[in-house]
Amino acid sequence: MASNKEEVRLFGMVQSPFASRVEITLKLKGVEYKYEEEKWGNFSDTLIKYNPVYKKVPVFVHNDKHLSESLVILEYIDETWKQNPILPSDPYKRALARLSSNFIDDKCFNGVSKAVFTLDEKEQEKSIEEIEVVLQFLENELKDKFFGGEKIGLVDISAVFIAYWIPIIQEVKGIKLFNFEKFPKLYNWSQDFNNHPIVKEKLPTRENLLAFYKVMFLQK
Amino acid sequence: MASNKEEVRLFGMVQSPFASRVEITLKLKGVEYKYEEEKWGNFSDTLIKYNPVYKKVPVFVHNDKHLSESLVILEYIDETWKQNPILPSDPYKRALARLSSNFIDDKCFNGVSKAVFTLDEKEQEKSIEEIEVVLQFLENELKDKFFGGEKIGLVDISAVFIAYWIPIIQEVKGIKLFNFEKFPKLYNWSQDFNNHPIVKEKLPTRENLLAFYKVMFLQK
């Protein structure tokens, strides 16, 4: 399916955990790609043409085909470049990995967005509770070094937002969501994950993210 | 993967388009299953045990394995019982089918929930516009009799909510979302889909759904 003469492009944004998922996956697979940095609030015409419904990064282009939505892109990459699979081969394990990734997007990502932007204290508390349900779920699920076993898999990559973004967001915002005391196994996992050579190479710097969220929270 | 001596159970609710997706898929595949009807607002302990995060139907049980979330269940069924595949084999076509199904859940289902329950006229208008974006997207995508070609596939099954539920909801609520004038190809598709012998057998009666939504909208 994948030939030598092919064009692979990723439209991302350094501060996007969703674009980061695609970069980590491509790097784990050893797929070469051209990266195009988009500007927050001023996306290129190409990005909007390729993702007219959501107008968001990441957009992934493979020859004449384009895709949006990081989890859909990740499965496409895994089915196209078979080396270093990020999904297990067993249908039930695949289903569980998809469920965990969906939980992370639905409850964790959306929950954090609500928790940090609401001015209503009760709503903030409710969002934090919802996030903790998923963090506890992941804490219980973690049986090996990574969710994918000894190697990084779909759930690890989906959870990059928890491993790297949440600690910085909670620091800027002054709320406590995720730490060693509450979720020791998950916290240790986050350290292993963030320090994995391929992940480390593809994460934005701490300074960059800190600055980005300071500006973002000031604007709201 | 699938043996003769196996237990397949589905916890559903007649009025749930998500449970209906699973029933249609099992029936298309010729997989025998035991159906357990759940009660709205009074779900069984088994259902809550198997779906503690969302506490919703459908829950699918295959021997000692259980799953929630209809789209995850559909992919599991397709990977476990290979006959009459609902997903194409080409990775890009698979990805597009997943994107369309996600759009339907995100923009159509959530959009309709917002449109029918909000008391704010502007918010209702905005939700209806969002729904129309996806209906137009699907209108443009439809190239054959079904989204799956000559046979019913993942997108058709995901869109059961559009084909059968939306016309009844808009009738009860007195709003116009989906009709032949606005979306002629999609409307014709909905007639073909609803009248497919397997789909027809598994849909709730019109009277049942009408009564359900009349009560639901009165309560709000």
C-alpha cells in the first residue's frame, strides 16, 4: 500500500496534542513526512479546504488523499504502514484501546477545557470529578510499562494530552488534576512516556506550552 | 475467532438508535444473539457494571467480554464475524467511513439534542445550521444506492438516526431538518434504507417512537 515515491504531509500546530499524536505515530513507524505549521486563529486555506467541517489541526495528506481527526488518522497510518503496529491484532483488545482513546477525548480533553474555562465553581468541580473518573479508569487499566505493553500503543499516544499537556495546564491555571499522590501508576507512566526518545523528540518545549497557555487563559 | 458455542448478548432499548445500529449489524451478519431490553431511567445493575463511565445502552457481551459505545461495538463485530463486511478493506475508504460516522454522532445526534431541547431560538438556529452542514456533506458523499455501495455499510448503519429517528423527532417537535426538498438524494437513501428487509425488521414501530418522544419533550 505504501510505496517509496509518496507524499506524506501533516498540517499541525506545535501546541496541539492532537497533531502531536500523529507526529509520534509517524516517527514510531519511521514514515518520512513534511510538516506544515499552522497558526492559531489564522489557519491556511489548504487546512480549511481539507477539514471544512471542523477547521482544525491535524490534517493529514497522503498523496491525493486527505484526512482529519487524529484517531481516524492514527488508524489509517497503522493500516497503511504495518511496521511497529500501535493497535493489537486481537479484536477485543483493539476495541478496548479504541474505547480508552475515546474516553480520553470525550471526558479528559473536553473535561479539562470545561474545567479551565468555566467561571462557575460548581461546574469546575463537576468537570474535575469527570476527569478523575477517566484518570482512575486508566490507572486501573495500566498493567505494564505502557498501555501497549512493553511498547507504546494507541492508548499511550492518545494519552499524550494527559502525560504532557495536563501537568502544564494545571500549573498555569493553579488547579490540581493529575499528580503522583492521586494516580501513582499513571504518573510513573507519564514520566516513562514523556522520556521515550521518540516522544521526547516530538513534544513541544515546556516553555513554549507555558507561554501559549498563559496567553490563552488571559484572553478568556 | 467466532465459535459455535458462544454467548452473544445485547443490552438495548427499543427507542435507542445506537442499540439499533448493533441489532442491524448482527442481523446483517447472521449472528444469533440474546436481546435484553433496558428501561429508560432505570438501567439494570448489569448494564451499569459493564458501562460504568457512560451508563448507557448499548452494551454488547460476547462470552466473557463486554463492550460499550456503538461504533466500537460495530468494528468489533466486523472484525470478529467476517461475513458481510460493513467496512471496506481499503484503509482510506475505512477512514472516510469512520469520519462520516463520527460526524453523524458529533454534529447530527448532538446537534438534534441541542436543537430540540434548547429554549433559546438563536441556539436552536445555530444547531440546525450545524446539522444541515453534515446532512449536506452526506448528500454530497452519496454516490450509490447506499453509502456502502450496493450493500449497507458502516455509514448507512450509523445514519439510522437520520433515516428513521429525525423524521419522527421533527414531526413531534414541529421543526424542519430533513426532507426531500432540502436533501433529495439523502431522502431517497433513507427510504431505501428503512425499507431494507433486515433494517425494517429491527426498527421500532413509528407509533412507539412517536409516543416516546411526545412524553420526553413534555417532560423538558
